[in-house]
Amino acid sequence: MGHSAVYPGTFDPLTIGHFDLIQRAAGIFDRLVVAVAVHSRKRTAFTIEERVEMTRQAVRDFTNVEVAPFDRLLVDFVRMRRIHVVVRGLRAFSDFEYEFQMALTNRKLAPEIETLFLMPKESYSYISSSAVRELAEFGGDARGFVPKAVLPFLRRKFGGGDDH
Ligand code: COA
């Protein structure tokens, strides 16, 4: 069956930082499941269907990447898939406390699951979904912040220029 991992997130929207991480993880693992959280602590701008669809379109060239929504505890989803590794990104020191808390909570719930941290390309380390949403809301150009496949989703949600 090979080695598999789950990369979970809200992806509201998927950014090039997320995409960079998917690319790295897909190069390490035989199979990667990008798990899109139906319910997040945050109120999302995009529906779960939109977040799954934009992610699917962005990763369609990877033969070993699957995109699936999840609506339960992350560890339950990972167990259900018989996977033992969760991948998360660490962009900067400021991510650490939140990630540390989440990884240790998940470890307490499911000691057999390891969280593995990867660093996105340093030039993407300042990019966040909320900054992209704000930029799009005010009519800014999101090219260079999200994969090309995500641009039409931003335009439909917030309006703005073409995708070229
Ligand atoms: N590139 C760009 N941005 C990144 C990034 C990267 N590589 N890694 C993280 N981010 C940013 C996102 O843009 C987002 O920014 P924002 O807060 O400004 O919008 C933020 O970091 C985190 O978003 P995301 O990467 O989508 O993940 P998340 O933190 O929203 O995901 C879940 C959290 C869904 C994994 C977590 O809440 C979960 O597991 N929920 C299920 C319930 C559960 O099991 N709870 C117990 C666990 S403690």
C-alpha cells in the first residue's frame, strides 16, 4: 500500500503556500490525502464545496493526491483512512504555538499518529488565506498568491479582473 499522509486544512482559499506544501508532501509520500475541514473554528468565505473543488482543480496534475472533505475529528478521519501521518506547514515562528497545541492534542487522542512539519518555500512564508481574502475583497490582484486554478473562485466570490 505504501506510505500515505493526510494534509488537513481549511483552505479558505488554497494559497500557493499550501500548494507548495502539497507538492513537497506528494514527493515524499506514495499517496497524499488533502483533507478539507467542513467546519473550522473560523467562519469561512468559501463553502465546503467551493474549497474542495478549488483544491481538486489546483492539484489535478498530481496522480497521487486525493482531495476529500472531512467533518469529524481529524484523528478519526486519519484513522478511518488507515493512515499514520499528518502533514502540516510551519511558515514562521508565529505558527509554532498553534501547531504545537494541535499536534499534541492529536497525539493525546491518537498516539499512533505522527504530525510531520514541512516548511513551505521561504518566499511564500508571509502568505495567508486571510490576507488573500482581504486582498480579493478590495479588488487587489491575487495572481502570485494562489494557484491559477483558484483565481476564478476568487473572482466569482469577490468580483474583479480576468485570470490572465
Ligand atoms: N501556506 C500558506 N498559508 C498557510 C500555510 C502554508 N503552507 N500553512 C498555513 N497557512 C495559513 C493559512 O493560510 C491560514 O491563514 P489564515 O488563518 O490567515 O486564514 C492559516 O495558516 C491556517 O489555515 P489552514 O492551513 O487552512 O489550516 P487550519 O489551521 O485552518 O486547519 C484544522 C485546522 C482543520 C486542521 C483543524 O482545525 C482540525 O483538525 N479540525 C478538525 C477538528 C479537530 O480534530 N480538532 C482537534 C484538533 S486540535
